[in-house]
Amino acid sequence: MTEVKKVVDAHSHRIWDVIMVGAGPAALSAALYTSREDITTLLFEKGAIGGYAAVTDWIDNYPGFPKGVAGLELADNLRLQAERFGAIIELGDVLSLKRSEGLIELDTTSGLFKARAVLLATGSDWKKIGVPGEKEYFGRGVHYCATCDGAFYRDKRLAVIGGGNSAVQEAIFLTRYASHIDLLVRGDSFRASEILQHDLKKHREKITIHLNTTTDEIVAVDNKVHHVLGTRKTTGKKVEYPVDGVFVFVGLEPNTQFLKGSGVELDEIKLIKTNDHLETCVKGIFAAGDSRSGATMQIASATGEGAKAALEIREYLNKMKG
């Protein structure tokens, strides 16, 4: 990946038209639209530019790529396109923000920045189970999105980890591809709704449920996920499940902790609430992508939301100047 431009300290005193927190597909799509219209645009990214797309091995469901595309390639192309029109990306973290005197002030690891509008596109992280093999084989046998990656496992064996609504929903979805699914539930019962549990029973020919079962390690052979090691909590007995892939669904962790005290309203799982114009309850602050309440957690929809947010921000700025 080409070296990212660094914002010089002298830029911190200027007032930007829009500052975007995050540089994943939603923000990069928005930055393409805003910078192309000569709206001064700065993005802050604390992790990988391109978000989860950049660390996903292969993406098969992004429109325009009939044979699929490497995640890193897609992320790099999104970045290059935004930078082509003048968007600037700063590697750093936004620590807090607030509205002050008609502007939004952002306290960052690179200093204090001011903007007329802000787009929050920080994304959400899938909660991890923290076992050996999970991080090492992320995107190469370990996944957090059945819609994104399930099709890679036609006629393969899978393990699904989790006992809530998402785990049950995704396990049911994966039955259209997998030959068999071992559903590993740490507790002695499901946390999923009764309706979903009822639906789950319809798929018992493909899904085997293992209650009171921990996931201890994801093991690979010849650099390919081969089996999952666990423990049966009721007996202490070690168990092993042969699999070709593992899908983890134990919840989401939105990257919104820095919004504490900002006035931006969050929902019950800390996702950002917006109206139909993607604007938060704080004037001039918008949100798009996986950190927004109601998002579909797909790259294609994130880029679409980014484009919509950019157009809404343009209208907001025009009213400010008018």
C-alpha cells in the first residue's frame, strides 16, 4: 500500500469543511464525493485504512467485481480514488469531540482540529473470543459475517460460536451452503429469542447443538483451519470438531467510546442514532456505515451510506454559507 499522506502540524489551525472519523468504505466513499466538489476533507483513521475490507482476504459480494476482489486491493482503490480529488488522510485517533461556537472541535492525537461538519464512520468491531488461532486465521478460515463469507463454504463443515440471536440467525443462514454445522454455545441455554430457537429446530438435520461447550482453540493444518478444540463444561471433557471454517457471533463492539460527553445519542448497543438524513441529534454531525444504528454491516451498503452522507453534508454546508 502506498504511504499515506501526513497532515503537517500547520494544518491543524485551519477550519475544515468536513472531518471524517474513520477511513473505511463509508468514509472513503463520502470523501470521494465531498473532495470532488472542493469541500475540504480530512479523514482520521486509527487502524487499517479501508476498515475490515482491508483485512479481509477475499470479497465476493461487492458489486462490479464478477470474480471477486482482494480486500486490500479494494481498500487501496477506495483510498486512491478519494485522494485523487484531494481528500487527506491522517493516521491518528480522535479522542473526543464537541460542538462549540458553530463549529465542531475534535481533540485528536495530532492536536485540536475544527470543522464545519463531521462524519462519524468509525465502524464496529465484532467481539472476539480471544482463543489461539482466532486472530491468526481471521479472513482465512475464521469469519464474523455469514452473508459476506458463507458462500466460500459450499458443502463444507463449519463451526458457529455463540448462543444469541445473531449466532442462531447466521447458523440458519449458513445451512444453505454448509454440509454440517456444529453450533457451540458456552451457556446451558440459548440467549436467542424463542422464535429463532423454534426456527433452529427446523434445521436439525444440518445443525448439531452443543450446549455448555467452550471454544478453546482453532487449529489449522497446512495453514488451513482444520478443527476446533473445546471443553464440555458439565464433565470437563475435551472435545474436538472437524471443520473447514469457523464463524464467531458473540456480539458487536461499536467504535463509539470517544463520543461520551459529545451529546451524540447512541442506541442500547452503543450504535449512533441518526435521522433519515444521516444526521445525529447534534447539528452538523452525521454518521454512516457500521457504527450507525440500523446499518446492514455490508461493504456495499456502507459505501452507499457514505455517498448519501456526503450529499447531506454538502446541503448542510450550503445552508451554513448561504
